Amino acid sequence: MALDITLDLDPADEAALRAAAEREGLALGELVRQCLRGERQFGPVSPEGLAEAMHRRQQKRLLELAKNRALATGDLKRAFAAITEAAAETLEVERVGIWRYEAEQAAVTCADLYERSRHIHSAGTELKAQTYPVYFEAIAADRVLAVSDAQQDPRTRELRDSYLIPRGITSMLDASIQWGGRTIGIVCFEHVGPRRQWALEEESFAASIADMVALALEHAERKQAEDELLRRAIELDHQKELHRIKTNLINTVTHELRTPLTAIIGYLEFLSDELGGPLSAEQRAFVERIAQSASQLQRLVDDLLDFARLEAGTFRLVCRKIDLCQKIEEIVEAHRPQAAAKGLDLSVALPDAPLMAYQDPLRFGQVLSNLLSNAIKFTPEGGRIEVRLSETPEGARVEVSDTGIGVAPQHVPQLFERFFQVDSSSTRERAGAGLGLSIVKSLVELMGGELGVESELGEGSTFWFTLPLNRAVLLPEA
């Protein structure tokens, strides 16, 4: 195999070296190394001149690697291939591999191994610390591990039968890859043929190659971070656009629904008052069912409008001083017919004295009504519901407890998410858009309180919320 080595010597000296190497059947690099080690003298060429020539050649190769596009762009596969090829050609070794530590340095796995004689790359070989403990200690102890007789040296001898002899490896030169203040792997130069004594210039070059691997890893990490930032920016822009479209759609749909819905409810009232003529019992039952569906649709439209305002940040509270005991009694009484229709026992537990708070009475009523309606909806006939009010150091605490169906533990964290429904099938028995609890949570937080739930499947639930009593914030209505 022809060698492409430029020593930057006097042309006559270089030609003489090449001729001598050819006569003796040596690689040019091996003849140069023998001269540098003082094992032979050759003509007018001084060891200093040869060392300087080899140093310049190594620096030239390192500079070429530093400019390699694969390193700069963080393409580790191509970068590792370029590094191992350049390292093998420069030091004229048969194999150069980049090995990376696994977790807690329990093993090293080959990321890229270049075989110079066959011009091929491979990867995936693993060496475990428990199998080769002495070798792992040796590569961890020194920045550069230079071994001339790898099959007999105590530091590498345990690799002989399973790794060195099958591959014909006689000498090894390992340099640790240091990155981020820790050692993350090694670059291994594996010489095949007569044992080789490594020169100091070669050890220094091996360490520089290891630094080049660390540089490639740094560029790859930075490129990955930049790609992740770009991906998140694109995703954020996409989410903002979807949010804008969703909000506009909800606003448009709800406003368009309100006009015909108002007309439907108005004509239902005309029918109920028999302004269009007397109603039979069957006709009145039909009207009541239509009224129930219209009322349900009205609540959905109101929820969508509230949701759109909360999303847009235009929702406002109109606060004044209210007696929470009185307000709770009013809301409970409004729901008694609904509870009675299902045979539910609806009770209230209130403090003896009035409990005053500075809050929005309309939104407080909306929160409690939603929780109470849900309790009635999800409690079977004959069950019990209790609404409790108490004063705590944090303020007022309102609880709505029922003996209903309860919520499975895996669904509890999702209850207050937008559009979440435990039963999302098209055949579910209980209607709803899954916005009620999400809106309740937003309203409670807007009023300065917290919302929570305690539930056991098949046993019932207790939804609770707290409100500050002395929060004097008067905001204009949206």
C-alpha cells in the first residue's frame, strides 16, 4: 500500500528516507520513528529535524480536522469517521476507535472504529469493566496510556485472548476524552505488526485527537440545543396561532348561537303561558322537554363565552361586600327542585353568624351552582348532598359533598382541564362540554382562592374552594 506522507524536509533528505525505507521493507513512518528514538542514524537528517517535520505534519492534520464541516455542524457520525481516518493515516496504525463510557463507567462502547487496511468503519463493540477491571483502572488513571507490548503489559494483558490476539494487535495508545470536567471515553490507537515504541510526539498527537472528539461532541450538543430551541419556537408560534383561531371561533359561534337561542326561549315562554292557545298535557310535556334542552344549550353558550373571555384575559370581576351564608342559602334553594326530582337529600351547614366577604356575587354563585349541579347530576336517586361553609385562617371554605359515583384516582388530576370528560363517548349518559370545572377553577383563582377535590370511586366526592374575606379588589365589568 502506497504511503502519502509529507515530512516538510529538504527534498533530498526526504527522498533518501523514502529510499531507505523501501530497501529495508519498512513503512516510512516506522523508519522516522526509529531515527527519532535513536535506534539508527541516517545521513544528514537530524532527529530534531525529523521531530519538527512530524510535528508540522500532525498540526496540519489537526488544523484540517478543526475546519471539517462535519465537526462544525455537529454531525457526529461523519465527524467521528473523519477523526479516526485522519488519526490512523497520520500515525500509520491499523485501527483507531472512539469509545464512549456507559453509565458510571461500567463499560465502553465503540462509537466508530476505522480499519485502515480495509478502509471500513464499524461500531457497537462493548467492553465491560467487570471483565477487564485492570485495563479500566489504567485508562482512568492516565490521560494517555502508551503500551508497547499490549499482550504482555500488566495494564492490558487481560485483553489478550478475547480482543488483542484475534485482531493481531501488538501495541496500544489510548487517550482519554475529557469533556465538561469529566472523562467520557477514550480514543484507542491499535497497532498491528511488530511491537511499536510510541514517541512523545505521538502521545501528544493522540491527546489532541481526543480533544478533537470532545470538540465534536460540544458542537453536537450545541447544535442539538439550537435545534430544540428552534423546534420549541415553531411549536409556540403554532400554538399561539391555534389559540387565536380557537378563541375567534368560539367567540363567533357563541355570539351567533345567542340570537336564535334567545328567540327559542322567548317562544317557549309564549307556549308555556298558552299565548298561542291551550296546551294538552302531552303538548305541555313536550314544551318542558324543549325548555330543558334550551336551558342546557344556554348554559353551554354561557360557558363558551366565559371560556373565551378567560382565555383572552378580558374577564373582569365586579366585587362588593356580600354575606356568604345568605348567598349559599339562595343558591341551594334554587337547586332544591332539581334535587327533589331525583329523591336526593340536600342539606346545608352554615356558621351561626353572617360571614362577610368582598367578592363578585354573580361569579360566586356561578361557582357554587356548577359544583352543586354536578353533585346532583352524578349522585344516584336516594343519595345525599351537603353544602358546608366554614371560616378558616385563610378565609372562607365552601364544601359540596355527595354520595355519588365518585372519580377514579387516575382521573382526579384531569378534572379541571378544559374539555375533559371522564366519559367522553358519544353515548355518555350525562351531557356536558367539559368546560364547567375548568371555568370554576379559573374563577376561583381570579377571586384569589383555591379549588380542590377529594373523591373515592363508588363512595362520593367533596369539591371545595376557598376565598379570601378581606380582598378589596373592585374591578370594572368586561
